[in-house]
Amino acid sequence: MAEATAAQSKAKAKPATGNAFEGTAFEFPKFDMPKMEVPPAFREFAEKSASQAKENYEKLKTAAEEATDILEDTYTSATKGASAYGLKMIEVARVNTDAAFDFMSQVFAAKSASELVEITTAHSRKQFETLTAQSKDLTSLAQKVATDASEPLKDSISKVFKKVA
């Protein structure tokens, strides 16, 4: 009976996995690596290649950082310009809306058809002049925004060509 409890305790301690190789040790054979001397020419070539790779990496890293700075400057300029242009458009819309309300109040206050024609003619002339001035302002602002946004790119390209030349 003692033998049966010993066998049961072994079975409890080590659950059966159903693996046929259970309990056998599988080891890879050990091979000794042959000792070889690396020729000095090969070692020198490897060192030169590694130093050139480091130099090229540093140059590439510097160029990437400069390009990132340029793009940040360009984005900042473009963002400021777009904001200024948007504010100008809001101002234009406000002026035109005020003019339309003023015109409508004058139309409703007109006492005769000839006065209505006069009000309409005066409003049309004034609005044409206002729209012409607004168009000029928006065009000049858009050109300024485009110039300011492209200036960092233009400067960086000229610096690159100076370095190359």
C-alpha cells in the first residue's frame, strides 16, 4: 500500500502531458568555432566604412533637422496669413451686410419712384467702388501671405545651392 501512495504522489507532483519524449533530455551538439584572425586590411576597411556611415548619418540628421525647422517656419507664416485673410473676409462681409441693411432701410423710406431709382443708382455705384477696393485689398493680402509663406523655402533653397556651389 505504501508503494501505491508513493506512485500516486509522483503522479500528482508531475502531471502527465502525453509527450513521448518526456523525461529525456535533448541537447544540441556543441561545436568549437575555429579561431581565425581578421586580416588588417579588412579591419581597416570596416572601420573606414563605419566612420563614413556615421558622418553621412550626421549630415543627414542635420539636413532633416534644418528641413523640419524650415517647414515649421513656413507653416507658421501660412497659418498667420490664413488667419489674417479670414479676418479680412469677415470684415468685408460685415461692411457689405451693413451696406445692404442701409440700402434696404433707404428703399423702404423712399417716397417716390424717382427717389427709389436715385437710391438704387447711388447704392450700386457705391457698392461697385467698395467691392473693387475690397477685391484689391484681398488680392494684395493673398499675395503677401503667399510671399511670406514661401520665403523660408526660398531662403533654404538658395542656401543649399550656395553650399553645393
